[in-house]
Amino acid sequence: QVQLVESGGGLVQPGGSLRLSCAASGSIFSINTMGWYRQPPGKERELVAIITSGGSTKYADSVKGRFTISRDNAKNTVYLQMSSLKPEDTAVYYCNADVWSRGSSISRNNYWGQGTQVTVSS
């Protein structure tokens, strides 16, 4: 079994910055793509940014130039540096990982974190 634990959310003023972290733990063989998604109040979950094991990245148009995704493969951790935050960035942010895990055999599964609240307000 694999667990994803997020941290770093909170309340920030418009124009401020926050850094989210997500650490994967458990019977991990390797991790493919890791990413961040968010669900604003009353809306559906949407992609924020993803990063492959090789470091290739993809961002939602709404966050390009303001958010940076990175990962530490040795720590099985993905980060989201958020700058120039806007009220419309307010959402629950979820970590996601595509993981090859060890059990009786190697299997591939997709995992979600529990979510962390980010609120941008003055």
C-alpha cells in the first residue's frame, strides 16, 4: 500500500506565496508521473501541474508563470511553489502519483492524497 501526505496549505493574501509538499511512502518500487490537482469551491477537480520521473512538466494555462512543480526522486516527494497567488487559486489541492508498488508482485496503481486547503484572501 502507498500513502501520499500533503502539507503546506493555508491562508495567504493576494500576491503572496505558498509551497506545497507531498511525500509518498509505502511499498514503492518506482514512481512515474506525479502531479497536483485542485478543486475550487463548487467546481470540479482540475489539473494544476504534473511532472514526469524525468522532469518534464505540464501546467494549466491559469498557473503558467506563477507556479512551479518540482520533485525529489530520492525522497519520493513532489513540490508546488505557488507565487503571485490570486483569490481564484483558492481550492483544495490534491497530490496524485502513478506508482509501481511492491506486493506479491509489482503492480501499477494511481494514488491520491487527502488534500490541503489553500485560501487566498485579504
